[in-house]
Amino acid sequence: MVGDVHVHHPSYDPAQREYLMHYALAEDVHVVNLLEMGHHTGTEFKQAGFGEKFRVQRGNFALVSGQEDPRSTFGHIIGLNLQAMVRETATYDFYDIAFRGIHAQKDALVGFAHFSWNGCDLPRGFPWYVTTGEIDFIELLQFGMVNRLDYTDYLILGFRLTAAAGSDTPWGSTIGEVRTYVHTGDKFDVDDWFRNFKAGHTFVSNGPVLEFTVDDELPGTELRRSPGTRVKIRAQAKGQTRIGLPTLLRVEGPGGVVKEVRSKSGETELALEIQHFVEASQWLVASVVCDNNAVAHTTPVYVVVNAQPTWNPRRGPKSIEKQLAAIAKIESEFAKGDDARNAGVRERLQQAKSFYATLRDKMSR
């Protein structure tokens, strides 16, 4: 079922909710996440409320309230499927506090906005708070852009981040301009949508359909395998002239491209099926590019061998240096202040630096 994780519009008036439901029906977006947007001094795009009581559902379509908050120089955070908004201005820049408050609510998710285009100060805060282990998803696709470079960096370091897509309407052109596809089966249930989203059973797209399994298991799944075995990879991309014809279908892992196929003469489908040799733990993702630059990308399947992490110890140290450089830039700006904000930021940066130091040490063993 299709969702948009990032829509801004008030919903406190019945006429607004009716308008938004017609919008969702017209765009065929089953779950529209309406985000009340915060900043240091207040919030905008006010919602009628949060939780199941304030959901609006009509058949297989639902409006669900969430938040984009905190939003500071360290980036923008999304909270989905909330029972209540999590907001504390006294500790506004201490994102880990907000993360824990969101996750304290049953089946709520924490995401990072604008990942796709390095917008709103990425990678300014992300290298710091991805180390908290509290980030469930990233907006991998937005405004027609997919940030494969940074996504690969974090997968190489062993992080597990679900791929999502958000239109950022009204800044994006329309609800559903980009879409988060969640595998839920034939029956629509809002709670199942969020549970399967949290499990990583997703792909994102602004046009083509992308199907991807490893040993018949969906993206987000962890497979435990013995060294020296093979896994069956299947990927299929489908498009058409109005949304884009697939020209390149690719499967990648921590060592680079595993397999790719290219269109020969305007096919509406591309597919591949291979037996992939597995010696060490790894992640595997599929992506497609169309003739009009429409794209789709999956969350990884994680293949775990001998309970080892899915990182890449050869490529990892370079990615770690990239994260430490971003942290050092923030440190230089907060080096002198002795107030609670400066001290709290420095404390959290030091924790992140220690995380990366330990990670680098483990990779070198």
C-alpha cells in the first residue's frame, strides 16, 4: 500500500479533513501522514489531534497525524503514528530526548527528513544522532532525487535504515509526488502499514514499480545463512511511457554492483534472477532508473553470516572519517560556550565520536 510520509496541511477543521481525504483519493495515496511542523518558538500546520481517535479513514485511505519536530540547525526529524506530539523547547537541540519520547509511544517511528537531497543541513546533525540507534527511516527519495551516496555510507557502517519517500507538500508539488510502498498483503490496515514500514518492507518510487526479494524474503528482512552458501536474488522493474520506461535495473551490496541489466529497446519491464554467493554478512538493495529519470529504490535485505555485522571493514574507515569530519565542524562552533545547550551538544558529540572510534576498532580486528 502506498503512503506519503511528509505532508503539511492543517486538519483541525472538518472541511480541511474532507479536502485532504479527496486529495488522497485523487492521488491514490492510502496513508497520508500529516505533519505538524515545529520550531523553537511554536508550531504550524496544526492538527486536530493525535492517535487513533483523530485518524480519518475512508475505505482503504487514511489521514494520520504526525510531527516534523525538532527542526533546528541539526536537521529535521519526523515522528509518525503518534499518540501525542513530542516537543520540549528547553532541550530542543538534544535530539535523542525527542527520539526516546517518540519511541515511548506504541508503534511510533522516528525518521530523518530531506536525506535525499542533503537538504536542511545534512549531514550536519545526522552523523551524530544516527549513532543513537533511534532512527527508523530516512527520506531517501524527495523532489525526484535519491541520495545513494550517503545511504551507501551508512549501510557500509552497518546501520539499518528503512527507505521512505515524502513529498514535503506544499513545498513539493503534490501529495504522492514521491511514494513509500509498504508490503502489507491484500488487506488494508493502518496499523499493519506502520508495522511493516517499521520492519523495512518498503521501496520508494516516483514512477516505476520495483519488486525485490532474496530467498523469497522482502526488503528489511534479516536472513541468517552459513558461509559458502548461495542466496537467490530476484528483482523486477515495471514502467510505462507515461511514468517512465526502465532503462537500468541494479542490485548492489557492500562491495559494489552485484548484477545489473539494461534496456535494449524500450521494454516496459526489466528483470534479473541470480544465485549470489555468500561468504560474509552483507546488505543487498535493488534500484531502477527510467528513461525520464524517474527512479525507485528498496530498503536492503540483510544477510547475516555467523552473527557478524553487515558492515564493510574495507570501505568502512573512509566512511567513518567522513562522519568525524562533520562532527568536528559542529564541535568547532560549540567549543567555547559554557551554557547548558553548548555543554549538552558537546557531550552528545563526544558520545558519537566514541561510537565511531569503537566501530573503527572493531572493523580493524
